[in-house]
Amino acid sequence: MKDTLKSIVDKIPGAKGAILMGFDGIAVEQYDGGSGADIESIATEFSFRFVELLKASKALDLGALTDITIKAERGTLLVRCLSDDFFTIVLLGDSGSFGKGRWVLKTAAPDLLASL
Amino acid sequence: MKDTLKSIVDKIPGAKGAILMGFDGIAVEQYDGGSGADIESIATEFSFRFVELLKASKALDLGALTDITIKAERGTLLVRCLSDDFFTIVLLGDSGSFGKGRWVLKTAAPDLLASL
């Protein structure tokens, strides 16, 4: 699982780290590539907010939520929901690799899910 | 303002509607292009969840949040934060026009902000 997270970070220019976490805010595995980014704190802080987005999506009959992206001044989060219980976040330093990052994450999702 | 929202929807293949709303959940203006999508309910349901994302972003020193995208099975939301008080959502039927949609919304944001 760590290898898959490392591979995701290595393939995306500007990626600062990746984490696999439960929607309960408990990290399963992470890789920061030496960037020093505190991706676990970021993921924990957002995890219960993501649960709220999932609830809203189901309540509105939009169906299961598969991806969330959040772009802020000093970082972009690419989030992929792996199952009802787990998600992966990739943290980008800027949004330059947004499209490629989404594609890499989507491609890697089956591997991550299989490793759970 | 309605013209700008209409122009956004017209320019994005598969767009079902656009809305400008306050983070208090009150709609300012909307355009559904005859799709019948209840974009106001969707935006209202998500508005206070977005406020939570904004708070998390600031708490984590990621800075002000500029864009959120939410992809679900039966719809994709492109969200652009216009100011501390207002945001715009474009609802797509699928995620095929994701990239173009983000670009159109970004380009139109100054017009929407100026019309407030």
C-alpha cells in the first residue's frame, strides 16, 4: 500500500504526499516523499467534513460521491473515495498538475482498494 | 448576472444549471436552462458544508479556498468561491466537461463578482 502511495506521489509533479484514511479520521498509511507536509493533520481535519458531503450527495439523489477536489491558495487536495469507509488524498503544492493528478489517482484507486 | 449564469451554462456541454448563492444558503440568482434540475436545493444543501471546508482550509494554513469540485454518480458540481460571502455552482450531468467547465467558471468569476 505504501508503494502505491509512493508511486502516486512520484508520478505527479508537485505532489507533496498521499494518504489513505478512514472516514473516521484514522490514517491507514501515508507517504510524504520527504516534503515534510503534515498530510495526516490535513486529512483528519477534512475527514468528518467529507462525511457531511457524502451525506448531502446521497440526500440529494446525486448518488455515491466518488471524487472531491479542494483548491486553496497554498495547496490543492485531490480526494478519491475508495469505499464507504475509506478515502485517499493527494496533496499538491499548487494546481498545475491537477488534471494529471486526478488521472493518476483514479488509475491507482483499484490497487489501493485491493490492498485494504 | 442572469446573463452571465446563462452564458456559463451555454458554454459548457452537459451543464444543467448555474447558481450564485451566499454562504448563508440564500440564492441570489440562478439559471437552469430548462433542464429542470433543482440547483437551488442542491446549492442550499451544500452551502453550510462548504462553510465547514472553508474553516478547515483556513485552520490548516492552506489559505482561502477558491474552488471545490464534487463528483458523484449522477452529477458533478463545480464550485467557485467569489468572496468570503458568495459562491457559484455549476451543475454538470456528467464529468465529461469537467476541465472546460472549470475554465469557463474561472473566466466568468470576475463578471459575477462585479455584478454583486
